Amino acid sequence: MVLMIDAQVAGISGDMLLSALVNIGASKSKVMDGVYTSENYLKGSKIQKMDFGKIIKHGTEATKLFLDVKEETHERKGIEIQDCILQTSDKIGLSEKAKVFAKESIRSLIMAESKIHGEPVESVHFHEASSIDTVVDIIGSAIALDDLKFFSEEIVATPVSVGGGTLNFSHGITSNPASAILEIFSHSDIIVSGGMAKEELTTPTGASLLVNLADRCSEFYPPMKIKSIGYGAGTKDYEGFPNVLKIVRGEQTHQLEQDSVQIIETNVDDISGEVIGQMIDKLISIGAKDVTVTQAITKKSRPTNLVSVICDLSNLNDMINTIIAETGTLGVRVRTSNRYIVPRTIISIPITIQGKNFTVQCKVAKNNKEMKNFKVEANDIKLISETLGISFIDANALIITEVRQKLHLK
């Protein structure tokens, strides 16, 4: 099963995620009982009222968290909120996965504030996140995810709308997204975009929950049979779209994984083979998944080389800068491509060839239980070839024979 967290229109906040989880089937009573327990570990905070109800947001019916709290303080150290979450997690008997999720979510918030303000973790103060609201969002979501058994499923996030414009917070006026949100997302593979509102669409708590929950980010839904849908409403109302987080649970229709990659292309017709070779080596060294050079004919019937590079979004700028620096091209084309890949794992196999010991890395499909199909890493074959003074082809044949014996394959 796979769970899609669809935040590409309205972004995500802690209460939106919690509400969507209740909407899709999490026990409201379990969530509320667990959340009320947290009052015992956060002095000066009182939950006056908590409930979940149905609401219409721009034509979409969704579940909304209704929360009324009384706070005696408007500023707390981050570690106070963290301690409350940890103690509550232990008291209510969350699973280990849920405890780790809750712990890492609040840690992401604290670490972001520490980095931004240049303060040690122990000294970080929360202002907007100092309320028990933050505990409710994190503990409540952990309980709901545990209740639904979602921690055992693959969780995929769409790109996240963060909004635009400016916002007022404890330190004055800042551009949106705020520094805390940027810092939290900078340590993940989540893609962000502006969205359709000049307001804050994604909150720091929502960002922290998402980066610690999603296994990967994809611009596309994986092929799946829809089983259930949850809609979680935010507080604000916007023109043109519902302020609703959508989560979709489905059964994947095949064993392939889906992701997206960036494809960079440019035509070069005035450089030598040596330059192209150097460019390829540099691109691979900085993380290109693949580099292809194809001969073609362009304007005025001139022969050219079409350079095509496949990379992750996180490497895009480095790839573009390297291509321009190495080839002198005046421009590149970039597009996003969806792809399906066979899930794979890498195993280390110790082998002995001609009396010498080596360890080779083999790439094996995860659904290939008998491991009949594997591929030895080319760098390992090259090393053994050079060490033994034999050809690459001969080294590969000897390695495959040894690996098959180690894995007891015929």
C-alpha cells in the first residue's frame, strides 16, 4: 500500500495533517485521549476544548480540528516542548516508529531555529510554536498514524505549496516562506513551489511533520487503486481553491517505484572530443545519473553533439554550471521527466580470484528473492581487472562465477 500526501495546492500545517488522518479513519477518541495526556507534562498549558468536525472549504467537505487552549506563557524553550512530547509518547504507549517520528519532528523544528538564530539547541526559544498546539499536532499525528498502521506503508509527498508575500512574526516582518520552513526543507528531498496565495500556506510544524514522514517526493501519483481519501481543513479561506490537505491511500498496481528526474540538454558543435570526455567525467563525479552524447544535424546542416544529462533536482544547478563552464554553451534546456524504476538494493560479496581477496558490490532487484539477476558495480570490475592484469571482460566473467558460487546459484 502507498499513502500520498497531496500538499501541492494548499500546503500543509500540523492541524491539517491531523485532521486529514482523522477524516481517513483514525480513531478520534484515541487521538484526543492521548493529546489530553500531554497537559500533564507542559506547565501553564490547558486544553479547554478539543474536537473534530466537518466543514465545507470552497466546495470541499473536510474534517477540521477545533482547539481552544489557555496559555499562561507565550514563550518557551524548544526543549520544553520536546520533553513534553517525549514523555507523552512514553506514557501513552506509542510504537517505536511513532516515537521516533514524534521525536524527529520536534527536533527538526528546534534544529531549524538553532541554525537560524545561531543559538545552541538547549537555548532555542519558541514563540509561534511555544503553545501546546504544537504538541497537539505532533502527538496527535503520531497517534493517528499509529492507529491507521501507516508507518508500515510507503509514504510519498507531492511538491508542497508554501505561498508567497510577507508575514508578521515574533521578530518582525519577513518574506514568505519564513527561514524556519526553508531550513527544514533544505534537509530533505521535498520540492517546494509558491502556490496560489500571497500568504503562508505551509507552517514550520507542517513542514517538520512532512519531512519526517515522507519516504520520497514525486510530482506524480504512482499507479494505484484508490482505497480511501482523507481531507483535512486549515483555518483560513482563500479565493479560488479550498484550503484543504488531501491524503490518498491506495494499492500499488505493480512493484515498480516511481520518481521524477531532471533532464538537461544542449547542442555543442565547436568543441573537441577531449573536452566532451572531461565534461562527462566531471558530471558523473558530481552526481549525474547518466550522461549521453549523441551525434545530430542542426541548422545549416551542421553536425553537432547533443549532450543529455539525467540528474536529481538537488543537483540541477551544479550540473548546469558544469556544462556551461566545460563546453562554453550559451544555454541549456531543462525538463522534468517521470520514470519507473525497479526497486533495488546493493549487497557486498567477498570473493577470491587467483588467490587474491576482493569485495564487490552487487546491485540486486528487491523483488528478486532468489537473486538470480544481479549486476556487479563497474568500478569493482575495473579494479580487479587492473589488479590482476586481465581484461575487463575476463574479470567480469570470473567475478560472476565467484558471486554465483557465494550465492549458491546455478
